[in-house]
Amino acid sequence: MSFPKDFAWGVASAAYQIEGGHDADGKGPSIWDAFCRRPGAIFDGHTGDIACDHYHRWQEDVALMQALGVNACRLSLSWPRILPDGLGTVNEAGLAFYDRLIDALLTAGITPWVTLYHWDYPLGLQQRGGWANPDSPRWLADYATICARRFGDRVRHWMPVNEPQCIVQLGLVNGSHAPGYHLPLADAVQCGHHQNLGTLLAAAALRTRASLPAQVGCAMAAQGMIPLTDSAADITAARTATWRVPSDYLWNNSWWTDPLFLGIYPEDGRRALGDPRPHPDQAEAFATKLDFCGINLYFARVWRAGPDGTPQEVPRPAGYPRTSQGDWHMTPPVLRWAPRFFHERYGVPVVITENGHQNLDHVHLDGKVHDPQRIDYLHRHLRELGRAVAEGADVRGYFHWTLMDNFEWALGYNVRVGLVHVDFQTLKRTPKDSFAWYREVVRVNGANL
């Protein structure tokens, strides 16, 4: 099994989940700072105030990445660390922190892939209406302009928004994530449209303002659909399920990716969700196309062709393997089929911007962290990604979520996802067995899979 010689082997992280320093050096509050103070919102009342203290321990964490041997790191910038109010006055201390981090990554031979907005929306902007405000797309573009001017001489790969589906569905409809709203569907759909428009305006700003040629992509919470068998009928069923928009269902793919790569919303989605067709003054933005399609993938649903050829979901049998978050089935072929389906539809390179295993790791009596379930999960999934490459999908990179255990949003510190164990009382970092395993995969470019 072989991967392209310039394949990006990396780890991914998000600012609020690891940085801590929630009010350090002029940083403003985010919606997650506020949400964590809502009683009952987060497991056991946990917060991201300290998290992994990456804000103060970033040198140690870059050294861990260098020891891991990865050649890429997907990181996010904290919008309110750079713009405490979300717009207006720039916080020089925040920019300087990311200068140091980016420079250290480059010195270590690690290419930074930067996400501008990974859920820690500035509280000041939320108080102005957030994504419901028609000005919100421009706010994101203005923030992108600042980042492009400051970091665009060293950063080539950008993602404006992480997982817009989660931002809207979990934060604005279900209320289980910040800001904790329960909006009517039509209002949520409009917020999603503003995110799509903001992504495209940010892409234009990055390409215009960055010194280096900017490659701009997305990082979608992709809904993986896989065929029960390799029969043509089952593959067609899985492909159809991948792209359709069921009624009133925001957990889908095409509603979020078609506007970014095709400039339109899918027809079945417009029937199901309403039609936020771009206004005439937005036409130029929707003529913009992204350069790569980043997909975050952890599990899949299984499909077969029904008697009349209609896609029919296949339920998982009792006792089917799961990760520690109970609804995430172990379905490794998701890394074979999803990259194929996305590359086939959009004709752009695909990057696995997140994939990993939630577990309940702990330090054993021997002082080590043994996580064989994660190793098995990664081995199975990366073998399937190699099949996707062999079968013609243009896959350019894989980013493991995540380097180290972190604040997992509403789950707090109740699950562990890292290659490095973090003791959240002492903040001691302990590389797990999976760290050494992934290091060898990276060293041989996947030849040992």
C-alpha cells in the first residue's frame, strides 16, 4: 500500500479545546466561554479556561509533533484572541502568539494548515445577532483579511470554517452546543447560508491578501455513507444517500458543500429546507470555488439497494463495535468511499481533516498509556484510505484528531481522543502506544498498513 510521496500526514486541534488562557493578554470572551458557565451545559461543569494550557506550553507541544514525525498540523486561530470584540481593534498579543507558533512549526518542518473559525465565535458578535445578522459574512471576511496579511507570508493552506453543520444544528437548533439556541428551521437555514457566504468571501480575501498563493478549502462534518457490498447497485445506493437532502434534515452533505464547489444549493434541499438562493449582490461570491474539500469522518451509515433500487439503510446488529461515544459505530470503509464520492462530485483534491477514536484511556501501573483500540481503529481506517487512493481518489492528506486529549465541547474531559495523554490536574503529557504506532506509519508513508 502506498500514498503519494508528498502526502500530508498530520494531527489536528482547535484553539478553544487546547489553548486555555481564556482571558490572557487581551483575549476577548467567546460563546464557549459563556456557554461553559451555563449550569448543566457541560459534563460535570468542565470549562476550557485552562484546557491543555497550550497557550503557555506550545513549545512542548510542537516538540511532541516533531517527535511524532508529522509533516503537517491543522490548527485553529482563536477569533476573539485576535479580535477581542470580533471586529474593530486588533489584539497584537494574540497575533504575536500565533506568529511564534507558526514559526516554530515551520522550523520543525511542519506545515501549518490554518482554520480561521473552529466554533469559538466572539461573544461580542453573538450579541449583535451572530450568524443571523446579514453582516456576519463580512465579519468573517474582515477577520480573514487580518489573518492573511499577518500570516499569509508563511501559511498556504486555509479553512475558513470548521463543520458548519455542527455550528447550526448543535448550536442553533438543538441547543446542546454554544450559544445554546433553539431557532426555527427557517432561521437556522439562513444562518447556515450566511456561513456559506462568509466562507466564500473569506476565501476571496485570503487569496487577495496573502503573500503566498492561498489554497482554501473546507472542513465539513461529512456524513459518511457506505455500501453494504461492492455490487454496483449497493454502491449507487450509498452514493445517492451521500448526496440527497431528506426533508427538514440539516445533517447532510450537499446542502453545505454544493454552494462552495458548484455555486448552487441542491434542488432537493431547496424543496426540503427552503431556498436561500443568493441575492444578486451575492452572485460574485458564489462564483468563487474552493481549492480542496476537507472532510471530517469518524463513522458511517450502511446502505444497500432496495427491491426497487431505492437506497435502503442497513441497521447495525446488536453488539456491533462502537467507540466510547455510543452512537459512533466502527465503520472503517468510510475512508474508502467518502473520499471517492466527494472527489467524484467536485473534481477537487480531498483531505481527511479529522479522523480518530474516542476512548477512555488512562495511565497504567507501568506509567504508560496502552490504547490498542485506537491503534486498531486507525489501522483499519487508514488501510481503507489507502484503497481509496489506489482506486483513483485524489486524497492529499490525513489529519488525526487529535494530538493530545483535550476539552471535547459538551463532553468536557469525559472522553479522550489524543495520541498523547494529558493529566488535566498536572497537565503532564504522556505519549500513548498509538503515538509510536502512528509515528511509524508516517515514517514509512503508510507502507506498513
